[in-house]
Amino acid sequence: MIKPKALTSISFFFPCYNEEANVAVMIEQAVKVGEDYGVDYEVIVVDDGSSDRSAAIVSQWSAKNPRVRLVKHPHNMGYGAALRTGLKSCAKDLVFLTDGDNQFQIADIEKLFSKIDSCDVVTGYRIDRQDKSYRRLNGFLWTKLNRALFDLPVRDVDCAFKLFRRKALENLELKSNHLLIHAEILARLRKKGARIQEIGVTHHPRTAGKATATAPGAIFKTFRELSKLYWQIR
């Protein structure tokens, strides 16, 4: 077990939108890792206006474990908005971000722990990404575009398996409500001089629920946000 010096306390955070089939598994994994490492931890789930039982399931967990906390949007505000809310809600010294779709095993956080003592941010890249071919192609091209625009030292900008020192996130003004959010986080941290490292993590197929963040309307809004971010950063 790798236990870095920086691991004095940790926030596990993930967004959730209609993930009733996955959210309990994600919480259970996060609680197990927190308990196994024996540190002060919290598990924060941001429900982005789900219409299923996602929020109710999180509330059931909160009732039996006060370390689990539900933050609820009154309506669906977008993937980026959920991440911004979650990052602001985290209070521990390290902040771990993943998605609520159960395509990563939270126990793989040990890989991120192996690097965090020497940097401010560790971001994963998906080994053998388990998505449809068009999503893999879109992800490859999107990463190349953001690398070129913002000089990002990563090969998988949207990989939702990231570990931050909370101090690095302080005063980070994030604006994206949509799919730009991962690129925006890294670009703004890069501009601040944050040290960013990357490591490969195993990606698993989605076995339940449905991806919703890649709808055409969200993609259009993401490119509009990208244009604004470019001029703000450059």
C-alpha cells in the first residue's frame, strides 16, 4: 500500500446524473479506500438534477455514514457545473475526482498516490479506453487540440481520474458548465504554474446507465466555451 506524505486527509468526489445503478457501488468503493488507508476522509456526491433514485440512494448512505455527503442541484446544470460545485465543496487536503459511471476502480487511486508527493496534480490516462470507436477518436482529437492551445503535458485531457492538492485549487476561477471543464481545470492550473504529472489507469466498460454529457447541444456549447477560454488564457 502506497501512502504518500501528502495524504493527511482526502475528499472523494464524483458527479452523478441518473446513475442509480452505479452510485452505491461508487460510494462503497470510496468508503472502503478511505477506511483502508485510515485517514480523515469524506465522500461527496453532486447530484446534477437526476430524475431517478440517485439522490435518494446517496441520502440513504449519508444516514448511516456521516462521511458521505449529498450536494444536490435543483435541476440539471451540466457536467462542468457539477464538477465546479464538487470541487468547491471539498474540504480535505487532497481532492480526488472521478465520474459516477463506475468505469474506474477507485482502488486504482494508489497509482495517483505514487506521484502526488512530487507534484500538485496527478491525472490519469485511460489504458485501452473502453468506449465506442467514435468516442475514442473524438477524445484523441480533443486532447490534441487542447494540448496545442494550452500547452498541456497530458495525453488524455478528459480522463476523469484526477488527484489534486487542495491548495492548488484555491482561487481557481472555473467557468465551464459543460465538457470543457477538464481542459479548463488543467489549463488554469498550468497557467498558475502547478506541477502536473500523468499515469496510466485501467478503464472499464460501462455496464449500467447511459452517457449523457456528449449530446450535440453540449458539444456546441463546449466549443463556444473553448473559444472564450483560449482568449482568457492566452
